Amino acid sequence: MRLVLLLLVLLLPWRPAIPQDLTGHGGPVRALAALGPFVVSGGFDHAVIVWNPANGRAIRVSRWHQAAVGALVALPDGRFASGGEDGRIALWLPGRDEDPARVLEGHEAPVVALATDGARLASASWDGTVRLWSLADGTAQVLRGHQGNANGVAFGPGGALFSAGQDGTIREWAADGTPKTVAEFGLPLNVLVALPDGTLAAAGADGAVRLLAADGTQREFVTGPRPAIALAASPDGATLAAGTVGGGVGLWDVASGRQRARLDGPGLPVWSLAFAPDGRTLWSGGQDRRVRRWDSATARALGPLAPEAQDDLPAGADPQGAVVWRACQACHALRADAPQMAGPHLQNLFGRRMGSLPGYRYSARLAQGDIVWTPETVADLFTRGPDVVVPGTTMPVQTVGNAEEMAALIRFLERATR
């Protein structure tokens, strides 16, 4: 199966904000933030979930964003902010409100990183800009200087603002918006964090984590050959956690530069990491749709918050088709009584008119209902692609280019969706 994806984000069918209890995300977990005693996760399924670690259950779910959620940050006053592939930033109050307390708009591409110094919120976007927002009135200063995507932002001691980008640079921004290049590494930087002593840590496409001390001294931790895409520092700055697209997470002692542990099986790849305020609990989010808990001192798994979302396949289901189906199950369940996911369930799919499932909010194009799902129309959808068959949809652009795999998928769906 050939999947045409937008690097770090998926365009998934839109659903409005509906609080609900879920057992987990319907897609990879892209962002994490510690929120006092709770943890917040954001996913490729558009969902922002607030979890209670005491019982491992979701206490609030929002699908307000119209695309994947790429960034989260906790604010000192108990609120938190989320940034999405839709270019919008939402500020959320504690509680179960369906809609955000404030929306910050202006970015023209995905928001992939957020940071705060208490009074201000900084955002980095693939539109190449960094924006500095006032949390008091929502006004923004637009900072331009990166050549290509801005991928990371961080506030250093004293409120100094730094950013990292696809152009391989770390930049410091003056009060008037003038950028100063403080480091240049010659290859893309994917994420940036600041330690309490002013040291900056940036993860790169070559699998290295580079540390830049306040006096300009540089060090390097090598995580391996795979790109490092997730980074978190313990509250005291003593430990760095770095995750890669290969699924590994290393725990590094900052003072000695020694990797003291690797987490075993946190998900492939690891998209997000966050330390709890106690510095001992580490959260990870990955491709397997789980939010996992770790003891950072022992590297011992404390168990996932979100059990792996998977369907119990019916007896006799086509085994080859079940393999092809794996690319679909991040967004769709086979049964109506399964936890709600980003896409509609597929029970009784064949014979159902497109956009007709009660209770599901379809995009405008699918809501037209001008196609009846049959083995032939489903095969056509994923042979030519949703963007061709139903132009204007926000479904992921996926195709099955192998006729044998397509036939196996149809056989699987005919049995599994009855």
C-alpha cells in the first residue's frame, strides 16, 4: 500500500468538539503536555484528550481542531494551548467546555511547536514564521527569518526567545523582532527545548541532540541513525529524553553526557515526550496510539494510559486483507459499538450511502451522499485516490496500487463489516 502523507501530519475527516470517554486516540499521538496532576495528548485524529493518570481514563476529549494536533503546552494559570495542522491555536480553560476560551489565528500552515513564559505564547509553524502572542489580549508579533519551516520554539531564562528550523539554525529574537543566529548546524532541526540554566537542546534529522550552553559551548548526544523528532527535559534540567522515528527513546544525563537508559518498546515512531512536574514520570506518545507512562529513574514502563486500539477480527477474515486493513484502522473501527475514532465506523458499509451514518459530522463533500459504497466503489476510491474520486474531501490521500492487495482488502471488508 502506498501512503501519501504530509510528513508529520495527516488530513483526517473533520468532526466537531464532542466530549466523550475514549479508551485512546484513533491515530498516532503527536503531542503531549503535563498539566498539573493530569496529562494532555494531541493526535493525528484531531483529538485533544485530558487524562487522569490516577485511573488511566480520559476525563475530557475535544475534536475542535479541523486537522491533526501538532503541539501542546501547559500554561501557568492552569489553562493549556493546542496548535493544529489547521494553522490555529486554541486556549483551553480547565473543565469540560466544548469550545476553546480563545482562538489565535494568523498562521498559514501547520503549527508544530508551542512554548510559554507565562505572559506570552510562542508558536512555530511550517509557514516559516514564529509568532509571539500576548496571552492577555491575543495580539501577535510576527517574526520572520528562518528559511523554510520553523520547527521549534523555547523561552530561555529571563524570557529570551529562541527558535529552530528546517534551515538548521537556532535563532534568538530581539524585542523588535530582529533575529540573531546563535548556532548553525547545516541540517534540519526538528525540535527545541530550553533547560533551566539557559542551555538549549535541539534534535536533528541526523539523530543527534545538540546542546548549546549559554556561553556558546556545544556538545552532542547521538541517539542513532534515525532522525530525532521528540525531545523533553526534566524540570530540573538534569535529564533529557530523546525519541526517534525508529521508536527508540534514550534518557541522557545532561551533566555527564552519558546515556543512562533506553526505554523498551515505546512505540514506532515516537512522536512526543513530556515529563511530569515531579520529574520522575515520563510520558511518551507514538505511532501505536498509546500514551505511555515511564519511571524515568528506572526506565521501567508503568503501563499505557490508552490501550492499543484494535478490532477483534472475525473468524475467517482474509489474512492478507487484514494486513492491508492496518493502514485504515488508525481512523476507522469495524463495529458500531467500538470507541469513536476520527473516521466513521464501517459496520454495514456495503450498501450504505456515502455521508449517511447518523451522528457523524461529515465534511461538506462527503455529506453530498452521491456514492453508494459497494465493493466496486470502495475499490475505485482507493485505486484512484479520495482526492480524485471525491475532490474537496479532507480524507487522507491513500491508494492501494496492487490489485491483489485491493482484492484482499475488499474480501476482508465484506466479511468484517457485516
